[in-house]
Amino acid sequence: MPRATLITQTPHKVIFNQQKKGIDAEVIYVPLQILAGESFEIWSSQEKYKGLAKKDFAVFESESSAFFKVSAEVGESNLEEVTFRSYQHIFKQLKRSNLNPVRVWNYIPDILDEDRGQPRYNWFNKGRKSAWMKAGPKDSSNQPIYPASTGIGTLGDRLNIELFASKYKVGYLQNPYQVPPLDYSKKFGPQPLFSRGALLFDPNGTKLFVSATASIVGEENVYLNNPKKQTIQVLENIQNLISEKNCQQYGYDLGFSLDNFNQIRVYIKNLADFEIIRKIVEKFLGRKKKVIYLQADISRDQLLVEIEGVCTNP
């Protein structure tokens, strides 16, 4: 059975309306251990966010976008069922707001533990897929839309799902050197549903939201037990995803480099690998980048690091 983990320190937090930081109603807490970097992120726009936060649900809305969060206690419950119900609630709110999904974060308790003969991440993916097939967002051709995503382990015993959505056009990208998650072979369990990146065509500037990216080539884990080489591969995967060449194959006449890569989170599985991974990140991105390092289990046991962020036009 899954084990409950106490949260013993101040969690990472996402703050809306910077001038009101410190007001709990304006903050979403992310239950992950901070290794280095700021203990918070600021979500802001030229439009003010209006928020409502409760124990199990929070929404922060501006005129053009919204950020939803559902939190559900898992405990002894079936993670597949809890995931299904949580996503149904998210989809209901998304439909009501008439917005396009851009980015999802999934914080999954005891993600690598065995549960009824399978990793708990498998049960999460089953619940997510069932919810998506029943009520998930679709495009104008009635095809399912899969936004950029993170699926990461978390402290505590609650499943937390966050979704950012916008009224503006969104384009979804895959990585040419990675198999789309929906096409993973069955040996990895139920397929996760997400895009490697999401382009948001905001009038104030196009942004590319990069999913949490791991050391996967094709669909295989590479450089097992080598945090240095895994981190290099992760950053090369991100470079390929955000490149002009990749964007153009989807019909978008733009492209980004790692110089444009910001709002960076680095998820590290083992504390002992922290300095190794940080040195590689700083080598690729420079020391002036603001990077938040968080400790978390990753969806496959062999993966030691994942990196996500947002690219903006210079």
C-alpha cells in the first residue's frame, strides 16, 4: 500500500498578483522539497488574476487565462479512480471557462511504489486516459487535445493536478527524436497523454511551454545511472524540441534557443546527484539563469533528472 509522507518544510509555491504575496488566497503550494533557487514563482500578466483557493480546489482567472488546481487525498483509495474524478472536475471547469489547455502539472504521491502489481504511475495514467476519453478537450475536428505536461512524484498523500489555460490559440509539439507518449509501446504500461511542448500565441509575445523532459531517446531511457550524461541528453532534447527546424515542421515560422529558456524547474531524484546536475545545467544555460531545483521521484525509476521551462521571444 502507498505510504504517507509528512511534509516537513515550507513547500515550493506559485504566487499570483505579486503585490499580494503572502496572502494565502493568492498562492498555490507545490509540495516538493526545494534544493536551490527561489522558493516561489510569480505568475503575472498585464491583467490582474482574481483567485479563489480552498483546500481541494483553487482557480485564478484573468480576462484571457486561468490556472486551475484540484487536490485529492489518495490514502488507501484507488489512485486510478481518484485521478479520473480529479480530471473530470478540471475538465468541467475548463469547459465552463471556454479556454484552450496549455500546460498541466501532475504531482503524484509515491509515484514509483508498487500497487496491485504495477507502479502507481500506471494507475495514474489509466485514470487520466479514461477521463480524457470521456470528457477531455477536443479540437475543431473533434480530436483530443493533449497539452504540455509534467508527471512527477510528490510529498504527502494527495494527488495534485494543475492546469493553465488561455483564450488564445495554442499549438502542440512533439520532439522529432522522441516517440510521442501516446505511441509508447506497452512495455511502459498505459500511455501517458501529453505533448512535449505547447506554443501559446499570446498577443504580448509567443511562449513555448516545455514539458518536463527526461533522458529518453525514441522511447528508451538512456545513460542509466549516469546523472551527468542524462542531464546533457535532457538539454539536447529540449534544444531539439524548441528549435526553428522543429517548429517549422508544424507550420510555425519561429524558433527558440536555450537563451530564450526561462522559468526553469529541475527535478532531481537523488540528492547526491544535485551538484553534478547543477554544473551541467549552468554549463548549458549560464549561471545568470534563475533555476529552481526540486527533489522528486520521476515517472520511471531509471530516470534521475527532468527539466521544464518556458521559452519566450527575445
